[in-house]
Amino acid sequence: MLSVCVGKYPITVDEILNIITGAGRVSDMTRNVFFTLRLPRTVMAMLSGFGLGLAGSVFQMLFKNPLASPDIIGVASGANLGAASAIMLVGGSMAAVAGGAFAGGILAVMLVMLLVRATGTNNTSTYVLSGIIISACAQAAIMILKFFADAENELAAMDFWAMGSFGSVTDAKLTAVMPICLFGIAGIITFRRQIFLLSLDEDEARMLGVRVKLMRAVLLSFSTLAVASVVSVTGLISFIGLIAPHIAKLAAKRNSFSVCVLSGLTGSLVLLFADCLARTLASAELPISILTTFIGVPFLVLFMSRRKEGKRL
């Protein structure tokens, strides 16, 4: 409710209730802002936070690494490269940037899987190292594009996209990416039992009937769909996929798929709060990654201190 109300054009709770119930009169401007901009933006923030938080939790369980996030297998770097390429080569239209970012994220993960297959070893460390290699190559390509980019237009557009924002979200963009993101989330929920078993030792997972190689590739694909669809519209969003799982673990104090769901809900809450601040703290809207970083760092420090206390005990 707070996210729908705050912004450059404030909307009161009474006006929202009148729009929903039709009991009172509301100006056409208020109605258009609510349905075309404010409501899609709020839903997109909730969907983005849930997708990033859920994917982050899945990555941490699959890779058995508390620092794992959607960036670990190159999704973010690939999306960034795709968006930068669209800005340079196609002219930077919103549809081209979104399509380029989505294609870049998917392509990066496909390259990671091909690299893992080429090595002949299919363990978590191979995925992590392959993700680091693909991310490094993508970052090198981005630096080349920035070197040749126009400093006034193209370079600024690349940097702004990499900081993330919900300012350009509309109902058309929401309806375009929502089915893809929900499909990825639904796939993760469908294989929730396999996610928990894959968080165990690989030999134990095989003994319990899990096809480790196949299920790891399937779950990475669903997670990538959720993340890539989100960042194709919003740009890169930092820290949500990393901090939301840790907040969920601190709250739930157990390791099960319910923690993944709680991680998604936590991501939605944190991202909604950050988006409200982005609209109200300054005269111009702030990039969302600035606020998620400032919100995320204290939680990460708290997590590190809790782990240190736990080891002492």
C-alpha cells in the first residue's frame, strides 16, 4: 500500500479504495497513474524481489556456498553485456535493451553449462569456476564497448542501466516479463524436493534417487529464467539475491524449502522498501542498486558476526 501511494504524484488510501470499489469519484489523472504506472511498478518490485530472493536461496543450496547469488554463474554479467550491446548496436530502445539483457543472461548460463560439459566434471566447484570465467569474459567485452561508446549518450545509458531502476516499468512491460518469471518460479517450486536433496552430499542425493547432473541443470535453467526476465526490465539489482536468503535463514533457523519461499518474500519486502526510498529521498529518482547495497551491507555484516559468535560457542 505504501509503495502504491508514494511518489511524485501522491495517491491517498481513500483514492485507492474509491478506485477499487467504485464508491467515490477519482480524477482521470489519478486513475491513469494508478493503473498505468504505480500498480505495475509495485507488482514488478514484488515479483523482482521474490524471483531474485528465491533464485539466490536456490543457488546457495545448490552450490553449498553462503556467498552464492544469481551473479555466480554469470547471469548478471551476461545480461549487462546484452544490454550494453543493444545500446551500442541497436540504438538503445527500451524493447531492444530488455531483449538484449534477457538474451545475454540466458546465453551466459548456456555457455557455463557448455564449459562444464567440456571439462567432463560436473560438481559445484566446476560451475562456480565456469561462471567466473564467463563473467570475466563478459566484463572484458563490456569494457571494450564502453571504450568505443559515445560518452554523452551510450556510455551514460550503459552505466545507468547497470545501476537498476523501476522508473521505466509500465503495465506493458510487466505483462511481457511476468509469464516468463512466473514460469521460472513455478519450475523451482515444482522441484522443491530435489533442491533440498541437492543441498546434501552428491553421493547421498544419488542414493535417494536424484539425477544430480540433470536436476542441477534444470534448476539452474529455471532460476536463470526468473532472474533474466527481471533484470531485462529493471536493470541490475545488487545484493537482493545475496542478503534475502541470509535474512530468511536468520528468521527461520532451519534449512528447508520453506526458507527459499521466505527468502523470496524477504526479497520482495526489501525491494519494495528500497523502491519507496528511491522515489522519496531526492528530487530525482535514485538508482535502486544504491539503496539495496546500503540496506544489504548491514545485514551481511550482521550475518558474518552471527557466524563468528556461533563458531565461538
